[in-house]
Amino acid sequence: MPDLWSDLLPYPWNVAAAGVVAAALLFGFVGVSTFFAIWAERKVSGRIQDRLGPTRVGPFGLLQSLADGIKLVSKEDHAPTAADRFLFKLAPYLAFCASFVGFLALPFGHGLVAKELNVAAFFVLAVLSSEVFGVVLAGYASASKWSLFGGVREAAQVVSYEVPRALCVVVPVCVAGTLNLNTIGTQQAGWFWNWNLFHDPFTFVAFFVFYICATASCKRAPFDLAEAESELVAGFHTEYSGIRWSYFFLAEYGSMFAVSGLAALLFLGGWHTGFLPAEATALLGFWGGNLLNVAVFVGKCWALVLVMMWMRWSLPRLRIDQVMMVCLHYFLPISCVLLVGVCLWVLLVPAGAAEVVRYGLAFGSVGFVLLMFASAFRAPPMSAPPGRLPGAWDGRPTPLGADASAKRG
Amino acid sequence: MSLPVVLFALVATVTAVSALGVVLARNVVRMAVWLLFTLVGVALLYFLLGAEFVGAAQLLVYVGGTLVLVVFGVMLTAQGPLRELRTRPADWAVAGVLGVALFGLLVTVSFRIAAPPPTDNPLPGPGPLGLSFLGVTEANPTGPVTGVPDGPPTPRTPVAYLLPFEVVSVHLLVVLVGAAYLARAKRRVRA
């Protein structure tokens, strides 16, 4: 990107200008994504709970986040008397910086990255893992027991889930042979069976383990023990109000998008549609190809974020001991087995057998997804003649008589 | 002044000031926060030098892992004498003498070693670094990405660093097991 500016500005300033523009674009992406993700979260939760969600502000309630933002900015920004003021004010910015810096190394398309790093996957993991620091400090500095419990839980949870998450990142990295996310994305060009997800059974399982661990390390439900409102009021952000409170949510949604982008790049073909035989820029020219790449990448991020929301509103929260046991007893051994398995697969399995497994996994998964979509349009099987109950309740007595149903229907 | 020098001055100043903050702060948690800035500053220096892998490892190991555990431990024990640390004058004297001596030694050594000639190749990436652990001297192996080289075996130096590396890792593992043993729940001996 400094090359674009070198015509306009002399040497040190073109680098600075490129940096400022990249940072502004990324900040805009994080901000706009959070804006719509909060709206989507409320809509998704509303639909799952048989409500409408926000409808008043703008069409479909789309401007609800703007109204929330105005409310948050105009709220009083206060700190508890016993709080450690300096740390209390610093903590939200630390959390946000950590989740924002992760985007610096995420390529949004072929070469569309703020700074191409040789070790981008490792860098993103390293930066995202330090988001916990802001949360822990917020918990400590609030001088409130609820906040402290939230911070302690967050520290224990995130430090434990980092281990299986990092091990699952190593699985596709073993297949790719590089930590450079741009190269990993480019290797998966072409049809969808080239995606690392379908490379072998181990990467296939690793994707799901990675996704669950990433959900847990973003402290999203069902792993949101740090802010368990039924036990801890609001956990680490109990004492926060106004704009500082919203920085925590900017950080949370930012890291959701960052881990989704990492998952898309490592497993789901990055910026490739999966339905074009080659790289999009080679087929559609520079502008069309890059626009398609960015749209596909952002679309994949959004799809993964929407699944996180779906999980949040469908599953009950775990207890803290269950959260830790799931990580240490299940995910840690599973990810170690996956790592060893993928190494043995790459070294030992002959190319022919690997191709058969790859096509089997790819077409099997696509068929499964298509069947799921088809089943959504089928008539519900839970229907019964008037006066009888459907499904497992068939034959039980019911107050709904045949005449009553007939009158209603 | 060139851009790298300006950036180095900026990052080094922030790192040094926050290192002073670690020493001068009274509250243990604030010390940890100053230490956070120091470690991030050192990681930024690694990035400035082009050693991306070392910088990311610094962030992952020290900022994401060790420092979080330090704060975690401090939060659980932040009562009594640890909350407000007061340094005695004798400690100041001993630490000051040692610090000045170490600083003098480092300055002398760094001025005695000439600056390395600038090359086009930056520091080696993780691949050559890992291969040199195995004693492979060839920096760019021609083999496929699976790590099994084609053709004749690559030359190796007689001294590989893999064994010392493994010894250190096993040592760390022993330390971990020992820590878990010391911190275990004490069982009461039945009378």
C-alpha cells in the first residue's frame, strides 16, 4: 500500500499516509460491523424468542444502534469511589486496542492487508489473547466483588481456551506449510474442495473445535461466565457506564469478527467463493475481482458471527466448572490428537486416497447443508387429525375436542 | 532523521518510561500494567527490526500468558503486605548499584561490537530458524512443504540445537509438575 502513495508524497510521508489510511479503513470496518452486529444480535435474539426485536428506529429498526450510541454518549461517565481511577479508565481502551490490532494482519482479499506479516496467523492469535488483559483490569479496578469475580473467571477461562485454540490453528498451518495468512488464502483458490476444511478429516474436526474455542475466548454465550448476569449482575462491566461501557462491546464484536476472519482464512477458503475455477482478480479484472474478494470475505465473517449469535440465544450458559472441564478434559486432548493426526496424514496417506477423502468430505458437507436448507421448506411433520395430539403425545387425552378444533380451524 | 530512527526513539522512550514506572509504582497491579507497556514496547522493537516471529512470540508468551497469570495471582492475593510495596533504602542502594553496573557493561559491550553490515536479507523467518534447530544449514530447502526434502539429504552441522532445546522443555515440564505437586490439595492422613 505505500506504493500507491509514493507518487503523491516523499518517502517517510507515504508510509505514514498508508498507515493512517489502513488504520482508518479498519477502524471504519470494525465500527460499522459492530453497528450492524448489535442490530443483528437484537433481531436474532428477538426472532429466536418469538419477538420482533427493534422495529421503531429506521426501517426494520436498522438505526437502533445509533439511538443506543447517542444514549451511551450522553450518559454520565462515573467511577466508584474506591476504584483505581487510572486503571478503571484505561481498561476499556486496552481491550479495544487488542481486538483492533488483530485486524492489521488479516487479509481481506488477495494482498488486501494492512501489513503482510510472515507470521500473520501467530500474530493474530498473540494479539487477540491479550484482550483478556483489559477485562481482567476492569474487574480488578472496579473495586466491586462482582467485577472481580468476573475478571478472575475471564482470566482462567481465556488462558485455558487459548491452548486448544492455538493447537487448532496449527492444524491447517501444517497443511499449508506457512504462517502467512495471505499465502494460506491464496493456496485455497479455485473450487470449494480446495478449502483446508475439506483437506482431511482432522482439519474438518479442527474447524469446529477452533470455532467453539474461539467463541469461548470471545467470552460469548454459552461461555459468557465473565458477565453472567444471573450470578454476577454484569460481571466485569458492572461498574461501567456510558461510552467506556460501549468500548467493551466494540472490543467484543471486533474480536468476534477477527476470529471469524481467522477461521474463514484458515479453513473456509478465505476470500474465495469456492465456485470460481481461479482467483477472482484473474477473471474479473482488478476492481471487480477485489470487490468480489472483499465481499466474499466479509460475507464469510458475517456468516460465522451470525452462527455465534444463533448459539448464544439457543444454548443455556454453562457453569464455570463445566466450562473448564470442557476445555481441559475434551478440547485439549482432542486438539492434540488432531495435530498429531494431521501430521501423520500429510506424511503417510497416499495422494489418491487423500483426494478421495477430500472429495467425499466436500460433497458430503455440501449435500448435508443443502438437505438442511431443503428441510426448512418442508411441511412440519407435527400435524395430527382434529382432536388428537401430534408426535410423541399421540393417544394422550387432550382438552382440545374434535369439535373445538373444527370450530377453530 | 529517517523514519526508523524516529520510530525507534518513540518506542524506546515509551518502553524506558514504563520500565521506570514498574520500579517506581507502589501498587502491584499498577506495576503489572507498566510491565505490560514495557513488554509491548519490546515487542514493537522486535517488529521494527523485522523479527516478526520473535515479536509475536513475545506478545503471546509474555503479554497474553505470563502477565495475565501474574495479574490473576495478584488479584487473588492482593491483601496485606503485597498491596502496597515500600522499597527500603538498602534495597534502593543494592538495586541501583547492580543496575548501573549492568547498564555500564551493556553499553561497553555494545560499543565494542561493530554494527553489522546492512544486508538485503532481514532476520531469518520461522522456517530457517526451526531448521537451524535441527542443524540443517541450508536455509531454503527445496523439498515440498511437508518438511520431507527431496533428493540427497541436506547437510547438517555436527551441533544441532534440538537436544538442548528438548532438555530445556522437559525441564520446564518437570517444573510444572513440581508446581502442581506443591499446590495440590493436601490430603489429611488418616489416624
